[in-house]
Amino acid sequence: MALKPLVSKCTLPRLYPTFTCYQQPACRSKGMPQNVLQCNIRRRIGVIAVTASTLLAREAIFREDIANAFEFRMVAPDQTVEQAESGIRYHAQSLLHVKALLESESWSEAQKALRASSASLKQDIYTLINNKPATERPQLRKLYSDLFNGVAKLDYAARDKDTSRVHQCYENVVVALDSILSRL
């Protein structure tokens, strides 16, 4: 038995060799069925499509010119300027009547009354500020901020049961309330 050469003719090397790069997926070599591979590929394509559309939609929605078009206000539904004007004096008086509770050191009752009256007063003042001319609003908003920051400090002082700080914060609230009511 003689050995036959594998190549009987002498072949010349090609001038332009072709390279083929093919790597079989690792999961296929383990015997994973073809339909599972197709499912994984479809899932990846779906995730990529959803991610891309979400990013594109976010860019379209949150563009600066569109985002600045929305103006969200804290005005109560169905509250008119007349209702705010009629309620503001009552709510301011109920805010000032918290002093009796603070002097008797009924801290939790004082906090409850303070929160209830300040929430209504806050809404009334905000409604009135929004109906003022644009030139007056920044100064009124500053007074509004000072008033309700003082109310928050008074609430914290009552929570801590610090009598001296409670009296100081109460006086600051009275001054801020007088200044904002005189301008409205």
C-alpha cells in the first residue's frame, strides 16, 4: 500500500488570500438549541430598541424650550382672589392666637394649630401674590419666604420645647406677618 499524496497537483498560492473569522458562540458549543439562541438575540434587539426609543423620547420631552413652557402653581382649585382676601385676616389671626398655646407650653397642640393656620394662610398669600403686578412679586415672595421660614423655625422650636427660642421665633413671625399684610 502506497501512500498517495493528498494533493496531486501543485497549486500556486493565491495573490489575495481570503481570511475567514468565525467563532462559534460558547453557548452553542455546550449544546444549546437554536431556538433559545434566536430568543436571546430577539430579546437583546428588543431591549436595545426600547432603550433607544426611551432616550429619544426623553430628549424630545425635556428640551429646554418645552420644559420652560410649563408653569406649575400652588393655587388652590376654585380659590378666587376675593376668597383669599376674605380668608387672609382670619387665618392670620388664628396664626397669632397660637401664642396662648405657646405660653401655656402646650407644645403639641401649638404645633397642630400652627400647622393648620399656616397652611391656609400660605395658600391665601400665594394666591394674592400671583395676582399682583409682576414688578411687585419678587419683593412679596421674599416677605412670603421670610414669614414661612419663621413659621417653620417656630414649629421646630416648639418641637424642641425651647421656650426662649419659641418666643424669639414668634416675634419674628409677627414682624414678618405685619410687613407682608401691609403690602398686600
